[in-house]
Amino acid sequence: MPTNIYSETGELEGVIIHSPGNEVENMTPDNVERALYSDILNLCVARNEYNQFRGVLKKVAKTFEVKELLSDILKNEKVKKGLTEKVCRYERAEEIFHVLSGLDNKKLADALIEGVPLTKNTLTNFLNKERFALKPLHNFFFTRDSAIPIYDHVVLGAMASPVRMRESIIMEAIFDFHPSFSTKTINAMSHSKQHNPVAIEGGDVLVARDDILVCGIGARTNPEGIDFLLHHLLNINERQHIIVQELPLTPESFIHLDMVFTLLDRDLCMIYEPIIMKMNKYQTVHIYAEGGRVQFIREVKNIPEALKKLGMDLQMVSCGGSDDQWLQEREQWHSGANFFALGPGKIIGYGRNVHTIRALDKKGYEVIRAADVLDGTSTHDSHDKYVITIEGSELPRGGGGARCMSMPVSRKVL
């Protein structure tokens, strides 16, 4: 499957996900902040909710699981040795290289994701308060961030937090070595220097059109990350627009652009109005490059206005569904703006955000419960426009929604 992402809403053909596993339970209140969560999750409940999400995706597109892909490439001894060495070197865990090397491909895939407990066989280790020699990847079910398919390339994310960098290392190996994919990878991590750090994550990058990206800068993506992306695109696109939205650093519900702005259809977007439309201190910037050079960088009013001038005249649906900012804040906190498009006008998100779902209903979206799709009592493909709602009492505690939990690798061109 070649990488083919030229929009946010083209019909989905292939997507990578990671079903949450034991790594999610390997958290305590002491390390939850380091794990980038606001609370610890109940894996049993989270897994049931995630199964709805995964089940819907499997009905509409080819669905790949990270752990299965990783296990596949680890059958190759050269790949296994190289990836294990790279992980141990980056995480300064060389002392467990021999342990990892002795595992078969499936157990090694488990270990690289779920973590490796610290053996208390020395006084140093005995006194060490850490539980793991190789820490669990608590956030990996948010597959969106670690690798960013753009057009026919994949940009490997330079994660803002070191606790997530192994996710990008794993995804680079999968895209480089798994026979299911044909793509060119661009490693943002290799361009990150101590004096000029690059940070860029997939939740901050939206492919609006084959010549337009909409990007966020804030807690997880910095201006250097957008400059890196622009430098890369100058070499492959004759014309390139990047609309950049500055985001608040707090609270954590604003970690990525897709928590306040997502595209739902060719002419429709979901917005968190206080950040996207109302007057505030957060700048919106339009960058235009042509012929290998930046032609201009200038401030613009807002994302929808900038896109309108480029021929994308979008109607807007407000997260929270009303002018009541209290309702908007509540639903944005639980990923009320974070929808994932299965195709034009066909989206999936959390059903708990009832005011947002009601606003979509008023826009002509048929509201369908994921549970009804999976048991066959409701058919989604008989509707031109629909929103499939998944249960979300536990998953949103991790700080993300349907777009966060999906990495599309191929969509039909609109």
C-alpha cells in the first residue's frame, strides 16, 4: 500500500491503529503526569470502548495493528538487531540488550511496547525507584502523533516528550521494512539539535488539500518543527501553503490542533470557537512557498478565513454546539472537536459530547451508534452523511479522540 494522503476527508483505504494493552495498566498516580495523562485508565473499560472504534474501522478500510506489524518485521534478524540496538542506545538501556535479543519476535514486540521490568540484581537497581528498565509506551494507542503521512511521504515525528520517542523509532522501522507499505520516510528526529530542537507531532498536522497544510504550534509542536516540514516540502511541491495556528500551552486539552479544529467534509469543519474564531492572543499565520522559496509569511485573521481565500469555503460546526462557552469548554475537554473522517461527510467520534453531536444532527448528519453498526441493527453505508458515535467514558481520560487514535496511510483522492 503506497502512502496516499492528499486530504483529511477522502475515502479511507488504509489505517494504522494500536489497541491499548498492558502498557496502559503500567501506570500509577506517581507516574501518570510523566506518562502525559491527566488520570490513570481502567484498561478493561478502555479496551471495550476501543473495540467499538476498531470494529468500525475494520468495516470501512484495511486496518493494520502496530504490534502485529512490529512482530512481522522482527522476524528478520538484521532488523531485530538494528531496532533493539537503536532503542537501547537511545534510552540508555544497553544492559538489557542481551535480554531483548533472546526474545522471539512476538515477545520482543510486547516488550518494546509494554516495557521491561527492572531486575533488582544489584544494589543500584535495588535502590532504584523506577519499576522499568524500559518504560511502557502508555500513549501508543494515539498512533496519530508518531508518524505523519503527508502526500506520498511519511514524516517521522520528533516527539516533544522523550517518553514517546520510541514510538517514532518503531514506526520508522515498520514503514521502512514491512512489505505492506511503500513509502519514503523523512526523519524529523535526525534534524533535532540541542541548540535548535525540532518538535512535531501528527495531531498538529492536517492535510487540507494537495497544496495546503493546516498546522498547530504549542505544547507538542514548535516553530522549528514547522520550519523543518516546510524545508522538506520545498523540495517536493512546486506550490505549498501552510496555515499555522498558535495554541495555548495550558490546559492539556489544547495539546494539538486537532483538539480545536478538524475537517469533516469538503466544505465543513469542526471548531472550538474560543480559539479558532474569537479575538485572542494566539496568532494565525499564512506561509506560502513557490519554486523552492518562501514567497511570504504573514498574519491572517483565522484558519477558515485563510482557507476561504485559497478556495476552501468552509461552513463551521461548533464544538459544544452553542454560544454557551461553559458547554464548549466541557465538550472540548473530552475531545469534542476531535473527529476522524472515514470519507467525505462520514465521521466518527465520542458520543458523550451530546451538544456537539446534536449540532451535527442539525447539519444533516445521521447519528449512528457504533454498537448498532457492529451488531448489524444499523447500516451506515446507506447514508450520505453520518456520524458514528463510540462510547467514551474511559478513553478520553488519555487526552484524545478518534483522530488521535488513527494513522491513515491511504485515502482516495477527492
